[in-house]
Amino acid sequence: MIMFLIRKILWAAATLAVASILVFAALEIVPGDPAEVMLGINATDEAIAALREDLGLNKPVLERYLSWVTGMLQGDFGKSYTYSVSVNELVADRITISLPLALISMLISTAIAIPVGLYAAARRGSWADTGIMALSQVGIAIPNFWFALLLVYFLAIWLQLVPAGGFPGWDVGILIALKSLLLPALALALPQAAILSRITRSALLETLGEDYIRTARAKGLSRRATIWNHGLRNAMIPVLTIMGLQFAYLLAGTIIIENVFYLPGLGRLVFQAISLRDLIVVESVVMMLVATIIVINLIVDLAYLWVDPRLRHRG
Amino acid sequence: MRTLKKLLAAAVITTAIAPLVLAGQAIAAKTSLVMGMALEPPHLDPTAGAPAAIDEVVYANVFEGLTRIGSKGEVLPALAESWDISEDGKTYTFKLRVGVKYHDGSDFNAEDVKFSLDRARAEGSTNAQKALFAGIESVTVKDANTVVVQLKSPAGNFLFNMGWGDAVIVAAETADGNKANPVGTGPFKFGSWVKGASVNLVKNADYWGTPVALDTATFRFISDPAASLSAMLAGDVDAFANFPSPESMPQLQADPRFKVVIGSTEGETILSTNNTKPPFNDVRVRRAIAHAIDRQAIVDGAMFGQGTPIGTHFAPHHPAYVNLVDRYPMDLDAAKKLLAEAGFPNGFEATLKLPPPTYARRGGEIVASQLRKIGIDLEIIPVEWGVWVPEVFKAKDYDLTIVSHTEPMDIGIYSRKDYYFNYSNDTFNDIIAKLNVTTGEAERYALMSEAQKVISEDAVNGFMFQLAKSGVWNAKINGLWENSPVQANDLTGVSWSD
Amino acid sequence: MFRFLLTALRNGSFVTGFLITSIVIAMAVTSFFWTPFDVTDLDIAAKLKPPNEVNWFGTDHFGRDIFSMIMVGARNSIAVALVAVVIGVGIGVPIGCWAAAKGGLLDESLMRGNDVIFAFPALLSAVMITAVFGPGAINAIIAIGIFNIPVFARLARGASLSLWPRDFIMAARAAGKNKTRITIEHIVPNIANVVIVQATIAFALGIILEAGLAYVGLGTQPPLPSWGKMLSEAQTMMSFAPHMAIIPGLAIVITVLGLNLLGDGLRDVLDPRLTRKHD
């Protein structure tokens, strides 16, 4: 068990190391020079050379890679070329948008998907079930950024209930700030809810088919009691797994939604940093996101292990 | 299942009601202004970076130079109260204003001027407009309030150059920290900066000049055109000096709450052409292109009608502008004939590299479709600025590109050696050389119009249109600039009526 | 084969999905030699027309016919997603089969390599890849294709692992066939079903991802239209030309829905056991 744990953690560390080389190498060959971008078209070559020296871009590749990695290991993610503040500070700013956004959309999607999925499973084969499954099929097919556009059109442009985009900052008041996160959260939540409700439904059906559930039913437990006492708890395992993965996706994969709503979140930070050739920001933020996903995967793996001891001897 | 139903109902109600509960609005006070901007500045030091967004926040508000540029493009005194120019036009003696303090409380004096100018032109300087200072021979402090600037040769536009954001005066002690915490002499002090969202300026109570009417000024960064529109409609933003989407203008114009001013900018939007690369080295090919582009269709299609067609590289609002649009009227037959004469009766293939702005991306699609009609098949290559600068501007690895040249009075770039147009014409160079040493207005204007005609005759680039400045602001705001002779949002004269 | 067709025709998902997918593919193919209007011909004077009898889906801000653009866009979407699936299957399946056949350290390292790719949020990496190689359809294909590789590798490995201990494989081994031959002759035909089902799903995901990349300006480049790019152009004009945003979005939804239904249907048709278990 301990050996298994250690191996998993070692693999996670190795994955991170390989990922860091990939990210660094990719950005080494990206065309474009941060110093030239910063100084614009009228800058003299001499000024650009001076800035390159300032930014440490003239040092050898290996030296820059090593100093980046050792910095990260000590919690120092470097200093943004364009903003001249530390990446830690930039990320701390942006996470105050990305994290609440991820949490709110997770909340919305769970609040819709779990009850709906359970209901469909409990009423398997009914019109309600068929309807819900058809709807969820459509939900999966809707790209979230298009759904976002529709929400903007109806709720922001027509009804003018919520702003169509932008983020005023938390200091203007929590309610106003939350209001501007509502549409993006909804847009992110719907396709996730469609997937999650299907998973919930099939997970519950799966467990209801297991032997011990049949035994429980045979012992005379009512159908509803069976679902609540036995089925639900076991069905929650795959559901929680998917939720973990969805959360990782929400933290990192919202670039397009952040673009639609012009939210200064993490995804947008990376997107802008790439176009400004602020390489250190791209490298460090991507590594943070990759690390988050690896950690979530590790937790999911361990959770499986805890739930299903049979797995301990495999893997 | 009852619990489930309750849960479901609760979820539906929460999602439905939440927007209603959250619909309350904050009302802006009359001494504060929220100004929308499309781009966020990377930092706030105008002496160490090219992005216009830096000047648009701090110029005239936080930082001041020896001179300043007024709303009509005129040179006004700023930190220099007055100046004397020697007979030979090479020595400028600036008399500085007395009693000026920096925002950190320290005094402004002649040493700061010397420091700022020397820093900008020093070796290893990261000033983005170092060329502005290239003509300076020496800067000497005569006394605490007098500075003498010696030029290598007379420069007709030296006073204008000293009014650029890149030439503002900073203090030696705070210069290095200006990127994150700008310390200037202007009527506003730096307040705070929420990265990715806004910069906040507050009134400087100890300002040397007329105090500003606003207590606070916030620059909010919204690059998305749709988001800008809704921020404006919702009253979250009071003004946009330059609204990012021309297509939204009719809707804003129709709304009595707003004042919409379509002004002019210094941005000549041109189809830049690589003049040494075949077949563009043949003037007939360049003239064929000039005949094939329908400027008004580009303005209508890309900018929704905002913008003025131009026939040369000069701002139409300038008194010395010569209207040369009709030199190459839209005429496909003439264009095809010229192409055939040049040896391309069936046209040819070339590339069109487009940087990110809307005018370039949309304009480029239209230009490509127009040139296809005379057989020129353009491959569109969208590039980011990070690629455009080294590839197109530096390495000149391009056939055609579209870019708006937003520097004021920049016709001189056509005489620059090694500029990315790869254009060289001795007649033109002579005109510019003469212009640079001429100070009389009438003679200068005559030279300028000559210069415009030469580049039009050579069809150096496809001259498309002058970028419009689509200002939108709350109708109760007074004193915002209608034109932008420099890249700035000068808020010194802004106030709210009632 | 006849029995397969019979089962298939009785499956509602399969029939609906197959019909939708066929129509979309037919539109895409037709666009190669005929569209109602030329999509590269701009007519600024005719811009922003709502749907009418001449332009069935209206015109865009350059006066182009949106119906024609949807047809040509279908071509791009399908091409990008399909080639990306081919890359995923072509590289992922051999890797998965190889890992399953050899086992041990090779298996472990191949699968951990997969984990590295999995650790990158797909869209983020696609953005990075297009930053390195420049935007464009080809690079969008590479970016999406790379993410299909580990998906198919895992699937193929899992499916073949469950086959190796089976009797008919044991018999083949006893007959002296080597692992490569067994893989080609016995494993691949038997995992084809799951791979085909996954391929339709990856196809659908590829269409959404391509639209997303094109939406942020990294996919198919002008003058050729693409559904995602049409959406991004429509965004600022939504208040006065909503048809520009609604129509390309519907095209994406219908296509993806069709492919998902086809995948679901195929799964049921190809594996009757599942059908009995779930419905």
C-alpha cells in the first residue's frame, strides 16, 4: 500500500518534470521576441538589446531552464516581462476570478445534474427519463461558448439583467461582482451538467444491477430505500471522479469563456501572455495548471484505492 | 423522490431569481469618472515602453513634459514656462516653472530635466522613441530653473517632440519604480492598479496649475467590443475615448444618454508594400493595386463607415493635407492594363500578413477580395504583433501587410533608410531633409504637400483610410478631447455638468 | 452483415445520427463544386441581411451568403476533426496494442507518456501549439490529433488486455504465432468495435474543439469560412444581426448531436450485451 502510494507520487513528479521540459522547449521555439514586443516598432536595436540583457534573455538555455525550475521548487515562479511584477502576484490576482467561477459553475452543474440524473435513473424507461436523456444529449452537443453567446444575447442584450462581460473587481461589492460571473458560470455549467447527469444516471443503474442491491431488495427493502441506502453511496464514486476532472478542466480550460466575457482569469492570462511573448508567465502558469491536474488525478487514484481495495494489488 | 423534487425546484428557483436580486446598480458620483480602454498597459512608465495604452493613462494626467500637446495638436508650455530659440535654431533655453512638486513631495528642478533627457538618450536606454532624442548634442543646467538643450542640427519639430509621452520629466529617485508606481508632477496621482481590470488615479491636491474638477479617474480595461457596449449601456463606464467596435456606433448614437463624436486620429491605415520585392518593385504593379482597391468599400465593410479615405500618408485634418484620393480612382480596367504592361496579364500570387486589430483583419479580407478581381491572389496570414514586429517590420519578410501608422506627422518615415517599406527616392529624401531644418510655417506646409504628392505618385503603399476616433461618452461630461493629436486621454479639463 | 443492418435500422439513435451525419457530409462534399454563392466574393452593399428567399440564412457583415458559408464551413470542420481522429487512431491504437502485448516496462512507460499529455488541458495546449507553428487548419489538426492519441492508446490497451487471456488467443499462441501476428490477426479485429464507437465520439469532440480554436482565431484562416470563426465575427453584431450567431451555432450543435447519436447507436448495435443491460 505504501509502496503503491510512493510509486504513484514518484510518477506524478516524473510527469511534472517531463511536462516542464515540454513547456519550456515549446516556448523556446515560439517565434517572436518579448523585448521587441515590449518596445514596439520604433525602438532601436540598441534599446532592444539592453532590454534583453535586463530580462536575462541572453543567458544560455540550460541556465534559464534550471533557474526557472529551481525557482518554482522554492515557490518563486519568476517575474513577468511585460507587467514587471512577480508571476505569483499575477496568479494570485487572477485566481480570485477563476476559482470562484469554477466553484460557482461546479455548484450550478451539480445542483442540476445530480437530482436530474437520479430522477432519470429512478424512473428508467419513463417519458421523463427519455426526455432528460434526449435533452442531455443536446446539452453535450452545445459548445459552451455558443451557449454563452446566446445567454449574452437574451439575458444581457435583450433583458439587460446582467452585464454582457467584463469584471468590475471584488472591491465594488460582492453582489455586483458575482453578477458578472453569473453568465459565464451558467455557460460553463450547462454542458458539464449534461455530462454529469448522464454519468449519475448510468452509475446508479449500474450499482442497482449489482448483486448486493438485489439482495437488499430481496430482503424486502423498498425500492426508494434501496436507492437511498445502498445505491446512491456507491454510485457517487464515478460521479465524484468525473466532478474532480471537471473541476480541473474548469480551472484551466475556460480560455474561450473568459474571452467571450472578457474576464481577467487564468486562462486569459495565459492567452494574452502568449501573444505578448511573456514567456515566463506562460511557462509558470501552464506548469501550475498541469500540476493541479496531476494532483487531482492522484487524489482520484487514491480515492479509488480507498473505495475498492481490490485495486491495491494491481496498478 | 419528494426530496429530489424539492431539490430540483430549489435549483430552478435559485437560478431564476438570482439575476433579479443582483440587479442593483452603483451610481457614479459626479466627481469621479470611469474611462473605458480597449487595451491594458503592460506598465505605467511612458519613458520605457511603446504601447499607446501607457500614454493613454498617464500622459498629461500623471506625467508632464517640458511641453505638452493640446487638443488641436498645438504645442503648449507645460513644465517649461517659456523658451528661447537661438538664431541658428540649435540652442533651446527652457525657463522652468517654479514651485512644482512631484507626487512624493520632492521638488522639481532643472536637474530632473537633465536627468530625464540624458536617461532617454543614453546608451542602454530602453526608451521606445529614442529617435526623438537623437538630435540632442548636450543638456546643461544653467541654474535651478533654466535648462539649455544644444541640438546637433536645427530641428523644426523639437518642441513638438518634447511634448511626447516618451519625453516626460521624471525624478531620478523614483524613475526605476515608475512602471508599477508612477510618480510624476501631473494633476492626478497614481492610486491603485487591479491587474487585468483597472487603474485608479486620484486628484493631486498640491498641483501647480489649475486643479482638476475630478476627484478620481478610473481607467477600466475592456477589450471585448461586446462587453464594452454593455458596460457603456449599463453605465458601468462613463466614456470611451476610442470605442472598440465601429459596428455599435449607430446604437449608441441613437441613445440620448450618450454623446458620440466621430473624430479623426493620426492613424493612416495603409496596405504597406515591400517596395524592393518583385513584383512590387515595379511602380505599375503598385499603381494597379491602387486602382483596384475600393477605399470607401473598405471603410464601409471593415469600419462600418467610420474613417476617411486617403490618397497619401497624411492626416486629412492637418492644414497641409493634399487630397490625392482621386489620383487612383477605383478602375479595374486601368488596373488590369497596368498589370499587363508590367508583365502580369493574369495576375500573380502574393502574401498578406495581418496583425490583430480589426481594421487589419477585416480590411485585409476585403482587400484580398478586391485584388482577386484583377488576378492578384493573396494568401492571408494572420500574425500576432509578437511575430509581425520581427518578421515584417524588422526582417522585412513580407509582400503586403496592413497597419495603421498612428504616430503624428510621420511622413518622414518614407525617407528612413532601411524602413520596412524598402522605399527610397532621392527627391523625397531631399524634401524631408529640407523640412527638418525649416521653421517657417508656410514653407513647411509647402514642403509637406510636395512630399505627399511624391509618395502618392510612386504609389509606395496602398493608401486606404484615416482611422476614425469613435468617442462615446455620457452626455453630461464636458471637456473630453474629440480628436487625438497624441495618444492620450487628457482629463485635465474634464467635468460633469450638474 | 444483413443481421447487423436489421439491428441497426431498428435502433432509433443510429438511424437519426446516421441521417444527420450523412446530410452534413453531403453538404460538405457538395460545397466542393457548388454553393449558392461564392463565399470569397464580398459584396459590402448587401451586408447584414436577415434570412430571406435569396439568402436562406441571410448575409454576414461582408455581404457573404451565410448558407454557402455553412456548407463550406462543414467541409473544414469535418476535415479537421476527421484527420485528427485518423491521427489518434493511427498512432494511438498501435501504441495501445503494443503496450498490451509487451507489458512490463514498455507498457508502463508508454502509459505514463500518455499521462503527460493528459495532464495538459487540451485547449491550453492547442493554443500553445498554434503559437509555435502559427494559426491555421493544419496546426489545429495537429493540436487536436495529439489529444486523440492517448485516448485511443488507453482504449486499445484496455480492450486488448482483456483479450489476451482469452481461449482463442491462447490457442493461437500455442500454435506458435508470435505476438505481433496475434495482434494483427486476432486482437485488432476484436477491438475494432470499441475503437469505431470512440472514433465517432472523438469526431464530435474534434468539431467542438475546432470551432473553439477558430473562435479565438487559431483555426481555419480566411478567406475560407469556418463555423467557429463565423461565431466570433458575429459576437459584436449580435444586437442587430443575431442570425449571424445563431445559425453557425446550430450547425455545430446539429452536427455534434448527429455524431453522438451515431456513436451511441453504433455502440448498441455492435455490442448487444450493453443494450440489454441498460435499457
